[in-house]
Amino acid sequence: MATAKISTLLRLLDDRDENVIQGLDSALLDFHGDLSDEIAAEGLHLGTQEALELSKRLHPGRQSALREEWIIPFDRLNSPDGDWESLESLLRLISDYLHDGISLRSSLSDQLDLLAEDASGKVDSELELAEFLFKSGTLIGNRMHPFDPRNSDLAWCLSEGQSNPLGLCLIYMLVAQRLDLSVYGCNYPGHFLSIIDHQGKATLIDCFHAAKPTAVPELIRQHPEISKHAKEALRQPCTLTTMLRRLLANLHFAFEKAGRTDDTILLYELLVPFGHD
């Protein structure tokens, strides 16, 4: 897109004429919610308010792009050893949708590749990888803003070094896949965990709390009062479908809490194919 056209669109952000506003919003849809490459290529600098307004105007394009591209291959995700590439592709769509559409950043997959390269040669086991990522402080729990929708934007999480329990576990698993390590998800109620085999025992990794390891038999022995639902979650790793559904449910809750009605409706649409728990 020519510099003149982008500059013209930016100048129209302050226009209050209804016809101009409609024309601008229509033109911005052509960019599918993302102008970051064009803005960077032309060396354009946006003021704070201008950036906020442009991101807001681009958001419907990101909503439309997600609706159009969102296809879930349930048959490839319905097991703990499912198609991780398909899951990552869907997580990239979520990241693109949650992005502001104006700031330049590396893709989710590129950031995961770099993190895996950094860990390669430094870790030899699933537990060592967990310690490399979380005990070191490279990634930490987002305690200040646990309901921030960006906790589900894994590209943002990697850039900022923080996320909620599920986001951290997903990053752990996706990096592990690149290193040929076996890390799975544990859909524990109220607090998502990762699960690995360590010294012949199923062991939980709490990514949110600096990779604290707990052997499953030891947890059950120490806490016989845990619910039936919790014991079922500990019995075997969850499917990739379960993790995707939980991420969408977290995001739906975050939007609902923030009063973002259009996004809440969109996430409900994405959740419908999963049915009810």
C-alpha cells in the first residue's frame, strides 16, 4: 500500500463526519486488522492517542480474520499426543487477533523457535527445561493481572515474560516439542498444570510457581480430600482439544469481565463446537 494512502487513512482518524468514518472503517478492513508491517516499512510514528484509535479501528478486521480462518481439526487434537502443529496454528490465530495491529513483533512460532534454540544444549530433560524457563525467572506468573486477555496471546506472553498458568504451560509444552521432550497438560480444576515423567513417576510441574515439581502419588497421599474431578484430571494427561477449549473459556471470561461485548460474543461462537463440559 502506498505511503500516501496510509498517511491519508491516518489523517482521517480525527474526522467526525459519519460518511468519512464509514469509508475509513471499510478501507481498514482490507488490512485484516493489522497495519504493523506497513507502518514500520514507511517509518511512520504514531502518537499515543492516534495509536489507540487506530488499533481500535483495526480490531473489527482482526475479528473478521479470526472468524474466517478458524477451523478446528478435532480429529487431530483429541488426544494428549495430538497434532501440535495444528494446535500451534490455532494459537497463532488467537495471538494475531489479540495483537494491537500496529506494533511490529515476531510471530509466536518464531519466538518459540528462538526460545528452543536458547534452551538447546542447556537442558537434557523435561524437568531441566521447566527450571530453565520458570525457575530462572525467564517466564513468570502474571499475578498483577490474572484476567488480562493478553495472557492468552502467547506471542505477547513471550515478549513480556509472563502469563497465567495455562499460557505458561502451553509455552513449556510447545518448546518441549521442539526439543523432542515429552510434556503434557493436566486440566486440574482452578489451576492448569503440566505433567511429565520424572524418575519413573508422573510428576506435576507448576509453571506459575517457578516450576515446582510434585509427584502425583505424593499429592494424592498428602491430600486425600481432593475432589473426584481433580483426581480424574490427575489420572492421565488432557487432550489438546481440552487445552484449546480452556484457553478460549479463559479468554471469554476475561472479555466478559472487561465488558467487551463483541469479543465476548465472538469467543462464545468459537466455544460452541466444543459443547458443554
